[in-house]
Amino acid sequence: MIRACLMMLAGGYAAQHSRVPLSSDLCKLLLVASLLMLAHRRLRFAGFALFGFAVFVAAANAVIDGRIDARFAGDSLLTEVRIVDFPKRTGDSIVLLVEPVDDARLPARSRVSWYQPDVEPSNGDVWQLELRLKQPRGTSNPGLFDVEAWMLRNRIQATGYVVSGKRNRLIEAGVDSGLGGLRRRFVARAATAASSPEVAAVLAAVGVGARHGISRDSWQQYSATGTSHLMAISGLHVGLAAMAAYLLTRLIAGLLLLRGNVHLLAIVAGTIAATSYAAVSGFGVPAQRASLMLLLGASALLRRREIDTLTTVSLAAIVVFILEPVATMAPGFSLSFSAVLLLVWLARFGGAKRRGRSFLASACNRFRQLFVVQIALLLGLMPLTVLLFDRIAWLATPVNLVAVPIFSMVTVPFSLIGLGLGDIVSQASHIALKVAATSVEYLSLLIAAAARLPFADVRVPALNGLKLLIAALPALLVLIPRGWPGRYVALLSVAALLLYSPKAPDDGCVQLHVLDVGQGLATVLQTRGSTLLFDTGASFRGGGSVGERTVVPFLRSKGIRQIDWLLVSHADIDHSGGVRAIVDYADVSTLLAGEALTDAGLASSRCRAGRRWTVDQVRFQVLHPDTDLPWQGNDSSCVLLVEAGRFGLLLTGDIEADAERAIIAANDLSHVEIVLIPHHGSATSSGAAFVHAVSPTIAIVSAGYGNRWGFPKAAVVTRWQAVGAMVLDTATAGAVSVRLCRDGGIQAVRLDRQERRRFWRN
């Protein structure tokens, strides 16, 4: 069973990284072939791997085939939809997960944003909405969160927004029945019992798995302190529900003087209670794993059979994989099962338990066991947390030593009491939720204080190549038995992770990263010892910005906290919207802007032609705007020429024809090898004279996929191609990375969407 599980998961993970699209018919053929291989003893394990591969591809193809038809993408569709999850508010907008009531034009599940709705929508509501949808697609940048993978594993088959207007109306409010009604009522009671929205959000997450109310800042604190697992319905919560039901059944049976095997009756009650709790929470992957393990364990006990823990874990993993293959892409799958395996390993090989002779000695021994478990989880899961989240949460051990007991003994039990009594004894439910809310308040104070400590959240730059092996070594301290030589090499690998920084360009070289930020521009330039950021992307109507969601995570993945030069071409929101997020994150030495900026958080100087500096044998020169003419709007954009030896790189902002003519009249640009196409490929820019004067090898345009302006214009692309330039569009190529060196010119061109190509990506 164990080897079969490993081979099946190996096939599934291989399918996740496959670049070759397979038709549904070919998947069926592979499934038949795998079943035939399972019947042959020597081919059995290869058959399990092929089966896992085919099952995952078939499940992913089902999601892909169900995406919105291209005929309806971009059109305004007046339709009736049902809200199937709690709406999540972000600033002035609300994000809804909807399914069609009866409309074949819409896919089974869509994610839409509604800006400034007149009425607050609710889970279970049926609305008539005017929607504008498109096929799911996300930006593609190295080292950043993969939005398209997230949408695939959540089976989201269209994204878009609600068109504001009078045709949007509520048809039917959510009916308070079934699991949906139970969840809504609990969330409402949690809001009345809690002292703040954040506390209410945690109670909703713990009680019914509704995490829509937890803010981005709170998630950052939970991640930094290693307590995110407490906010998701995990094995801890499901196990506590089972234990509570077991003890309650034993108590009631004792009071009623019931005869028979009360122990088995209590096991059944605990299993039913835990499975019901997992169902109410939405059956996330960790809850599925815990429920399946409880069911298998209870079945073995009822049949008087010995429980093989590893076999139970393996069988649970197989069932989860077969029922929801794409769910294996979620970090919760690997983290949940890995944590269980670590605990099983500790139980078997962690040494004999010490028994205390007194209450104090017994309590100390319990604390010691909890401490050992937390250290083991920190080191054992470190490879996954580094690879998945690029971080090491050092405070996870001390914070969890306090948080886990409080959650286990107070928060979760009283939340479950509030959930169970809510529709029976409302006053008792309110009191129980008050107790749970009080525990959350104190824990929140602890977590917030811990997150503010220096070095609380250690970020590790994105790893690749042999460095992935280094990330796996900390687990050796847990997995290798005591006394084995080389066991403490794990500590050296932790030090290596902390000291690791990505290799910087050599002297005389500059590394260009044109990030995929949708409709806007954000460009990072690195030399051996300096960083320049040219534009910061857009800000969003609903709150937040590209700077916060894309540029800062990219800088963090490169280990960059110092920006020597921040150039903002002009004040348009798609270029300057992320300035504040950048200034809040990094130490910015100099801020230059083509136009005056508001709320930048840092004093800025006007960008003026003639400014020059040299760093690491790379020359930088501002070409525009000059002081002779009152440039305004797009033509006030700061234009930067970067030179590595005799090779040039030109960053243009949103300049248009007039500014282009002024620039080529005052400068020789014939040595430019790489150019950022002005104004996202607009027809008002890239005049024939400018294009011929530059004649680059590579021309890069930063534009949003399917943007409403149709950038880059076909005539503009043709014009650049006519002078021999290879035109790269971030909308189709993802982030574009190029290294330009004084010796050799252009080197190492990398297109992120090409590098991360998968059969399930759009």
C-alpha cells in the first residue's frame, strides 16, 4: 500500500509538471494501460505511477474543457447566478464565487469582482448580474505565487467583473437551510460575540472554515509566526472534534448506566462528529485527510484489527488523490501529510517516553514532548516551507508552544460548543463563543507582538538547482536516528539557507527584469552591487497595488531590500500606483519622477535630461524630459539609457511622437540593443523615425492580456519587426529577463511563461 501510494503520487506530481497536452481519449487509453499493468506483478508499481499520471491529467482536462467558451469571453452577459461561498471584501470591491442557475454560456464556477455594490451580497444568494468574463489567466513572474495553478486546483473556470448598472438585482436571499445556512448563522453569531472583526474572522475560520474575513495583514502575522495552520480546519481541529464527541458519549453513557461496549459506541460518535465538522468546514484537504484517517482507524477498531498508521496514511492519500486529483497541487496536501508522517516517525523512533513521578514532573514531561514535536515540525517541514513560501518561521516553536494548547483546550472546544448549540440554545452558544473569542483576543496580542520582533520572519530568496538539495537537508535532523554520523549537517544547511543570496551580475553587466504586471509597467535593473526600479505598476480600485502584490514579492525573492534608484516615469496610475508599497518595503536612496507624485511617502526630485551616474562599470543617463519645453502627460515620461560597454538599453515610459522626435534629434541611439516599446505599443507612439533610429535586437512591450485598448497595436509590432527586432510581449511571454554585458551584448534571455509552461496553463 505504501509503495503503491508513493508511485501514484509520483505519477500525479509528474503530470503537474508536464508540458505536453494530452487529449481526453489519450487519457482514457493511458488509464486502461495502467489497469492492465496493475494486473501484472512486475509492472504493478509502474502501473500505479501511470495511473496517477492519467488520473491527474484527466481531472485537469475536465477543468480546462469547462472554461468559458471564447465566443462569450469579453461580452456582457445578463444571467442569474448563485453565490457559493462567503464574499470577500477588499477595499471598495467584493470578490464573489458564483455558479450559474441555468445558463449554458457560463462555466460551473466563476470568480468575479463587484466594485462598490449597492447591497452587500451573501453566501447562498441568487442574483441577476451583468457579467463580463474571460478565461482564467494570471500574471507570470519568476519566484512568485502561481495564480493559474491556484485557479486550476480551485476549479475556477472564468474570471471577470460585474458591470455596474440597474440590471443587477437580488432575486432570492440565501435560504437558511442545510450546511450553507448553518455556516451563515455561525458566522453571524461569531460577529456578535467577538470584540472586533479580526477576532470574528478567526472564530469563523475555526468554526466553519470561513476564512474570508481574515485580512492580508493578519495572514502575514500568522505566516511569520508559523500559526497559519490554526486558522484552517486541519487534523488538529478534526481530532479535537472527535475527542470531544468521544468523551461526551462516554459521559452520557455513564450517567444513563448504559450496558454494552460503550467504548465502541463512543468511537462511532466521535467519527461521525469529526466527519460532520469536516463537512461543515468545506472539506479542505487537511480535513479530508484527518476524516479519512479517523474513518479507517475507527473501522479497524470496530473490527478488532490492529491499526497500521503508515498504511492508514497511505490509503487516505490515495483516496484524496483519486477523489480530487488537482487538490494535490495545494500546499495543504503536502504539508498536511508530511506533518502526519513526521509525527508518526517521532512516535516510532523518538525514544522512550519519560514518566514523571509527580504532577509537576509529569507536566514538565508533557511540555518537553510538545517542545520536541514543535522543533521536529519546524525542521522537518522546513524544506517545504522554504520551497513553497520562501520563508523560515523561527518563532513557530515558541509561539505554538503557547498557541496550540490554548487553541486545543479553549478556542476550538468552545467554538464547537457554540456551533453545536447555536440552533438549540442560543444563549449558551453565545457564552461559549464569548469564551472562544476571549482566547483569540489574547492569542492575537501574542502573535502580533511576536511578529514585530526583529528577524521574526526570515525570507529565503527563491532557490533553484543544487540549492534545492540544501533546502532538503534540515529534515535530516529529524529523520536520521540519533547517533548516526552526519546528522547535525542539517544545522549547517540551515545556516546556508540563511546566508544564501542569488548571484548578482558581473561588473559591466546589467540584468533586466520586465515584470508581468498586466496593463502597466514595472522594471527591475540589477548590477553587481545596485538595484534600480523603473516604474511600479498600477494601483487597484478595490485596494492594493501591483507594487504590493507583484513587485515587492519579486524583490523579496531576489533578496533585494535596498533600492538605490527608484525612477517613476510619470504620474499615470499604471506606472506610479505601487510607489508607496515600494517605499514602505525597501530602503530607497533616490526617487526621481517625470511628474510630481502624491502620497509617495518619500521626497522626490524631478527627472531631467542630462543626469548621469556610473555603477559597477554600467552607465546610466536620463535622456528626457529636458527643461526647454513644458512637457506634460505621457510626454513628460522619464526616459533612461543604460549602457554596458558599447551596448545600450532604453527605457521609455509612455512617451509619444513629439517626445520621440526630440529624443532622437538630441541623441545617437544606434547602439541600443534592447528597448522598452513606448506606451505599451500604442499607435500614438513608436513612430517610424524613432523605430529606425533605435533598430534594436529585442523590443519588449509591457501590456495586459486582452486589454481593452488592444495594446500592442498590430501596426506597431510590425514596425518594430521590420527593423529586425524580436518583439516580446509580457502578456504572452510573462516576465522577460535579459542580461546585457559589455562583453558580448545580450545574454541569457528568459521568458517566464515559456520556462514555466505546463499543459494546464492558458
